[in-house]
Amino acid sequence: MIIGAQLFTLRDFCKTTQDLDETLKKVADMGIKTVQLSGVCAYDPAWMAERLKEYGLTADITHFDINRIAGDPEGTLKFHQTMNCPYIGIGCMPADYMRPFTVEKLNAFFDRVRPAAKYFAENGSKFMYHTHHFEFAMVDGKNVLTRMLEEFPANEYGITFDVWWAQYTGENPVKWLYALEGRTDCVHFKDMSHNANGDIIMVPNGDGIMDYDAIIKACVDTGVKFGYIEQDNCNGEDPFACMKRSYDFFRSRGLS
């Protein structure tokens, strides 16, 4: 498993192509070799490919516009192939499909992404869906995540499993990693703690209460390829410092 940087963590420093370029260099200087392109400014894929090569990075997954994915799967695939990026992801289900969840709305979402997911799989790429807490909501006797797994074969619909959100929901992330074997080529890592008011917060990996020894083992056992450090909220700390602290934690566990 390769540890990478989810650039959503550093999104405030990726608002222009100049800033994005500088952020890519800073990430590479930490020793990180792969990034997820998410929460960043618009960019030309050929330009991105050049920047990645310059800094010795790869971009192996994105969070991409679902309208472009569903409306232009061919163009979306070409965009990603220009950067040698195999995983085409979305950050979550659009709000219109889940407020509130119904079987009909879920089926509409599945029908919307199904042709693109199939097309990507037929052409050597893979659609990836990133989980939060709401995929564990029950809809007519089954949670949303289970319904997703039943609707799509593993080669067409991957799960970018976020271990923090599973823990936040009261689920066991280790149990789910084993249950999702074959779908979780990419996962998201952050740790959980509490602030002075007792609120649940996100902290760098290794600084919180989550059982990362068991999580790492489950990822290795199930063939996870990429583990991306993603800290949505750094609670006033420097996001680059948080990213580096998380990366150093994984290096201390023999990963890089």
C-alpha cells in the first residue's frame, strides 16, 4: 500500500494553478509519491501531467464532476488518461439523491452513473465512490452502502472507503474493510479525537483514538493499493504540518 496526499486537505493552497503547482512541490518534498486531485482549481490535464512528472508524483485518483462523468464518459476518460490516472471518483452522492434517501432516488443515482462506470471498466479505468456517514443510513431494510454493492460488480464500482466516517457512525472500519475486499483499491485515512468542548474532531493519523494498527493490517490483507491522508478540518493547525505528521506516522509503520 502506497501512502498519498488527498489534496482536499490542502485545498486552501490550491485555488490557482500557481498555488497548486507550489503545493504539489511541497507534497513531493515531504517524500509523498501519489496525490488525489480533489478540491483544487481547474487545471489542464496535460499541464498536470507535466507538473506531476516534474515532481516525481502520480495522480492515481480524482474527485471529478459527476455531470461530466455521466454526460461525457469518453471525454472524462481521456482527461484522466492524459494524466495516467486510473481511478475516476466522486466525493459523494449529489444532495438531490439523498435528502431524504428513498429507494427510487437511489435507483435514479445508480442509473445515472451505470453507463459511465461500465465504460470506464471496459477501458481499463474504474469509477470510485467516496463514503461518508450517510451511506450507512437504512433505506427499506438495507443500508445505502450495501445497496451500492448489490447494484454493481466490483470491477465497475469501487469504494474509496473513509475509515474516519465509518468510526464516526459507530461502525467498525476494520470489519468493513474486510467486507469490501476487492472494491477498496483506494482508502482515506484520518484520525479521531475530541476538543476541549468534547466535540469529535479530525486529527493527524496517530494522534487520535482509532486503531490504526488494525486498520493498516486490514488494508494490507485486502489488497488496498493507495491510502490517502485526508484531514478535512485541521482545527487551526497548518494543513501541511498535519499532512507531514500523518505521513511520518505511516512511515513509522513501515509504509511510504
